[in-house]
Amino acid sequence: MPQVTLLQLLFCGITPSWFEMVGDTYWMGRKLSLLRLSRRKQAMQVFAMVLDQGVREGKLIGNPARWDAVGKVKFPKTKLSDEHRYLTVDQVLELCEESRDYGSFIYVLATTGIRVGEARALNVGDIDLSESKMRISKSMSETGGRLTLGPTKTGESRTLVLPKTTLAKLIPLLEGKSIQDLVFTAPQGGPIRQANFRRRVWLPLLKVTGNEGLRVHDLRHTAASLAIKSGANVKVVQNMLGHKSAQMTLDRYAGLFESDQVDVAERMDKLFADTDCHENATKTSRITLSYVIDNPKPFANKGKDLVAPAGFEPATHGLGNRRSIP
């Protein structure tokens, strides 16, 4: 299949079939198929807006990037397994041990699910040791080597309750610092540079531990999986990760919640097994009542008997002298 740039797509006969070639399309000099799903979606959204302008100016009849009447963008298809990779507890601990100076940084990412930029922007004042809580209200980004402090990805703040083990990793990093100092810094001081961290720490660490291909962002997915395995519901995971909605959390981690249905069923069985009436509750029985009651209106219903009522059901005319009531 030939390679094509987005600019070439704009000036040729564009049809919806072109978007099946999204894997061979280039975005800002990089092949889309080599980018993660979120970046590919961003590229398609921008391109769809460019084509919208072409429609408004009369240069295009329609926008093939939008595949329905609502105007949704046709995103490239991908499998969840291609995007999410989850680590076990032992794998997380191994990464922390081998990374040395960055062990606490990796541990916090893998147990809280905060974004890398949010972790890099944490101040000492964001950690409440008495309440074991952490406030996430900002994020640090890096463009062309220049650091910028801004809001979180969703623009909203959130507060997380920290596990004791996570808090224990943070306490040594807070000693001797003021509330405005960064929690996580490079070994020589100063903020953690994402490019340097990836090149000098992360990639060598993956080779040592045999986790080639693992992304730093996968620590966020790992935190979500560990929380769900610990019994967290979707709303807890949503707040933990800072998602806009619970639906977004379900869309990304639906498979993990479904796998917990077996555990839920087993726990429910245990709840009933611990009660005194469990034996009776698991048995089925049928009680048959057979008796005749007096007719309250002997003249109005002459020659007819009534079947005894069950519960609040009113008495009804029977078909004979004796009937069974289940």
C-alpha cells in the first residue's frame, strides 16, 4: 500500500476508503501507526476539522472523515490489548528496585494512576500526611525543552486517598523541603525532564527487567487494574484517574470490571452461606392447603364455594368443594 500524507489527501479525490489507510498516513512527520491511539485520534479530529472548512468553502461536497449524521469522526480501529498493558505487583516492585533514584516516582505512578505530568508538578504542599491524601490540581508539560505549568488534562482538580505503602514512599521525599518545593526531582535537583527520564532511566530499565515496549503511561493502566482487583468500583476509579465521566472509565477498562463478576458472585454466595437461614433459603418447597370456607353470601352465590385467599388476594369463586392453594 502506498504511503500518503494528510496534505496529499486534501488535494486528491478523497473517499471514505482512504481512511482505511490511516496506518500509512503521516502526521507531523511521524507515521500514525507508530503513535498511540490517543494521538491518532487527535490527528483524525484535526484533519476532520480541516475538511469541515473545505465543505464550508464549497471545495468539498462532504466530509468523508465524519461517518454519520451526528458528525462523529471515523477513528482508526484498535484492540484494547494493543493499547493497555498491565503489570503485576511483583513486576512493579522489580521496576522500583532496579530504578533506584526513581523508585518512589515509579511506585507512585503505579499505585495512584496519576499522569506523569501531574506527578512531575506535585508540590510538597499537595501532600497531606495527617489525612493520607494527595491533591492533584496541575500538570507539567514540556515543549521544545521548555517547561510549562498548567491545569490538569481535564482542567479539574481531584483529591486521592493514598495507600499507606505509597505514603511511606513519599515521606522521605518531603523532609527538609518547603511547601512550594517539588516532590519529585532529578538526582542533581530540578524538575524531572521527560525526555531525559525516558532515555537515561526508563529504556535501560526495561531492558534489565525484560519489559521491552512498556510505556510510562502503562503504569497508569496498571494502577487502574490493581484498584479494580482490590474491589474499587467505577466511580472510585474515575476519580482516581481524573476521567471526565464514568463512561470513559468503563470504555477503557470494561474488560477488567467484567472479569470481576466471578469474584462478586463468590462473595455473594459467602454472604448467604454465613446466615442461619442459608439451608432453608436454598431449598424449594410447596405447601398445599386444602379446606373449605363458608360462603359469605349464600344467596348471591348459591351453590358455589370459595377458594381460600392467599395473602391479600380476595376470595374467588371455586369450581368445587375442595381446591388446592399452592
